[in-house]
Amino acid sequence: MEIFVVPTASATGSVAAGILAAVIRSKPDAVLGVATGGSPLPIYAALANHRLDMSSVRAFALDEYVGLPAGHPESYAEVVRREVTERLHLDPANVAVPDGSAADPEAAAADYDAAIAGAGGIDVQILGIGHNGHLAFNEPGSALDSRTRVEVLTERTRVANARYFSTPEEVPLRCITQGLGTILEARHLLLVVNGADKAGILAAALNGPVTADCPGSVLQLHPHVTVVADEAAASQLA
Ligand code: F6R
């Protein structure tokens, strides 16, 4: 595992974007796994400043809410469209998000795993980590070999994400998330973490026991992990 500690959140974006740019230059049809939430936004902003041909790059989102109306601005389909597809000039046909409004979300989840496999797997998976250690929406207790599936969001995650909605009640109860086993199949995991409020959970994930109680601890099982953290988030690392 390599760990870069940089002064600011904006610098995490520059460093992570540099890593992604190198991958895309060497493999113009690279398959990226893209996270939403606040942590990766500096990456997408910095990557947009690289002069890259993104026309063949493919992307799979980590997760999606179940039950938001199509086109809801906080659905991850819309967030990925705004922050990734448009900002980075990806071909929308090359970008996939789990179908949170499918009549059968479990089937949509299984289809999603199959689509990732069909694309040849993910070259670089961008990740953030939740305050409770979740990776994607794999909440504590998720099996370490779990596949893409429907999950119930914990109250803590719904409270954390309420900042994006007009009322806390609007945050959906369920989601489709890539599983921890699915994430571990990506060839390179790129975790970006910012802020003192993440220092304790980052230390638990990287230095603590590998346990379903802290889903982020599965990073310790992967042979190629890069962590980019600002100084505040890295302050409790061993
Ligand atoms: C987002 C995702 C989540 C976030 C995590 C951290 O697609 O899967 O695991 O990465 O909740 O969110 P932020 O970055 O907003 O603190």
C-alpha cells in the first residue's frame, strides 16, 4: 500500500488526478470506477485540467440510491453526469450507474456486476470512506466477499448525506452498491480522504483489524492500494 499525505483537500485531487492521468495515457480505454460524495470532487476538477483524450475511457459508478425519481438532481446518475461525464468529456454511452429505479433492483445489481466483468473489470477504482468505515454503501456488517446488491442505508449514512437533500426524510432508505468483493476485484484501488473528521476511521481501516465492522479495512487485503489523504485525515495513522 502506498500512502501520500498532502497539505490540503485540493492537493489530494491533484495527486490522485496525476495517478489517473498516467493510467489513461497508457490505456486510453481504461475502465474507471467512480465515486460520488465530496471526497473525489477535487480529483475530477484536477483531472479536467489534464490534456487527455477521454473519448474511449469507460466508467462505472460505485453506487446509486434506490427509489429516487429519474432525473432527481441528487441521484448518483445525475451527480456522475454533472461531475464526471460532462466535466471530463466522457462519452455518456461509456458511463454506467446502477439502475436505482429498476422494477427489480436485485436483478439490476446482478446485471451491474456482469457489466463490469463484461468490460474486462475495473482498472482503477476511486473510493471515499464513510465515517462508519463504509466503502461505497457497504455498511458495517457487509460480507467481505459481497457482490453488487441492494443494501439498507444506516441512519448515520442517511444523516451524513442529508446535506444534499432539502429534508433528511428525503434521503432514500435503500441503495444499490458494488459489493466489497466486487471492489476488491478492481486492479488498483485509489482511496481519497480529507478532513479531521475522517482521521479516526482512516486509522481504523488501515491500521486496525480486517473486520466487517469496518468495511474499509478490506483495503488491507488488496495488493495495489494507493491512499491519498490530507494531513488532517492522516493525523492518526500509525
Ligand atoms: C460514494 C460512496 C461513499 C462515499 C463516502 C464518503 O459513491 O460510495 O462511500 O465515498 O460516503 O463520502 P464523502 O466523500 O462525501 O465524505
